[in-house]
Amino acid sequence: MQNQRIAVVRFSALGDVLLLWPVIEAVANAYPSVRLTFFTRPRFLVHLPEHPQIEKVGLDVDKTYGNPFSLQLFWWGWLRSSYPVAWVDAHSHMRTRMGTWLAARFGAQIGRLQKHRGARKAYLRRERSSLPPVQSSYAEAFAEAGFPISWPVSRQVTPRNMSTNLLLAPFAAHASKRWNLEDAYTLATWWKGCGGTVTLMGQEEEVATWQGPEVLYSSPAQEAQIWSSAAVAVVMDSANQHLAALYQTPCVTLWMGTSPEAGFVPYNSSPAQHLVPHGLTCAPCSIYGTSTCSRGDFACRDHSIEAVKKAIQQVAQTGLVLSKK
């Protein structure tokens, strides 16, 4: 397989790209003579680690290649110069389907992500109890393209030093996946009262809404070091959950309008706790998250602070004495 190349395409969202990345790495490690080119949005590249076999390409599909014709011309030019042996459409979107159609005509073996839309609708109707893990579906797309791997892979755990830093990420794009900031303030106050520091994770416009106790902030350049050294992260079902898994950060994930049974739990080789709403017949209400609530009160976001503290105490790698108060 010397000098063979696989093209992989996924443009959104960041959480999905982060879910896909470990599978791409697993393919690269299983086929050391193969090179992979991964196409995604430019702003996502900063979150992805380096790998000697993986070329990361940022395509501005919002402006520069926002016109379908210009994107199709790019795909044609790249395929004509690279002739990949395989093309993995890990998105199944109009932007990627155009490239998939061309890649097949250039002789590439095609693998497509199966989204299991029928099964997802059945799950929300409570006709089935769970859905296939999305990362397994990505692995199946690579197998369809001629590069099967065993998933999940055995991942070596990177040793971590004890830390006093809590990463707190209460934000999410959808309201049904966003923690109440008052509860986040309470948790941050508790951790700081135990002698620790809190780093708030989020986009600039999100962290600007913080009105709680004094916290630290991270820049994109600091992100990898902060995730790799934190004692624990409290995250929502969002991209931050997948960053925690990527950097093997012990984490507590708060699920609200979505559910871990819907397939979006990342394979995590570090300690993790998942907290879900109880006593709500309407939860989960969606697969990806929503900005509306049928009840009107987003009761799914009311996680017990005591339950969150208990989960932190079970996974945090810290020398702090974590009080129960």
C-alpha cells in the first residue's frame, strides 16, 4: 500500500469532527504506509493534534468555496492531482456528496457514513432503547472504503500529574444542552473553596456572559496543555465532551435534552461519569439538541449540584480535599 492516499471529508460540527478524529488516527496507525488527507473547516484545525500520516486541510465552504460550482472545481483539481485510492464521506452532506460523486469517477473506493435516520426517529419515539455509536459508524465507512479497523482501539493511557484545576464548560450551541449558569457559579465557588482554580472553556462571546466567581480563561494556543493537565472537566454534550476524550481528561458529562444512548458518547480511556435527567418523560427530546422546550422550562437542565460534586469526587485526579459542602 505504499504511497496510497485516503481522502476523508467532514465539515461540521466541531463535536462531530472531534468524534471522527480518533477513528482517522486509528486508521493511520493500522495502515502505516497510507497517507490520509482530512478536509474540514479551517477554524477546526487548531483543535486537532498532529499526526505524521495525516494532512489536515481547511476549506472555507462558507465563503471561498461557498458556491457549489467553485467547490466542485476544487474537488476536481485535487482529485486530478492526488488520485486517492479511497474516499470517505463522513458527513453525507451536499458539499461532500459532490466530491464523493467525482471521487468515484476517478476510481476511488467510496465509504459513506450511515446516519441511521430511521433508527433515530424510532429512538425518539421510544421504540428502541439505544443507537449505534457514531464512532463505530465512522469505522464502518472506512471499512466500506477498503480500510477496516477494529473499533474501539486499545489506547495507551497517558500518565497525568495531580492538578488543582477544574475545567468548566457550561456552554453549548443548543439551549437544551446548555447548563444553567447559576448552577455553574455554585460549582465554581465550591471548587475554589476547596483550594482549586477554575478555567472556563468556551468561545469568546460565551465566556463574556459569565458573571460568577473569578475564573481563568484559555486561548486556543493554550488549549492542549490545559486539557492535558486538568484534574477534571465538567462538560455538556458538546464539543468539549469530545475534547476531554481526545486529551484523556477525567470528565463529568451533563446530559439534558440529549442522551448518551443516542450514540454520541466518545470512546474514552480516562475516567468519566455521565449524569442524565431523571423523572422526565420528555427527555431526551432530540438527537443533536434543540433551542425549544415542549414544557417551556428546560427542566432537563436542572442537574443536582450534589450529584455533580459526587461525580467529580469519583473521577478527579487531584490532591485537593473536596468537601461535601
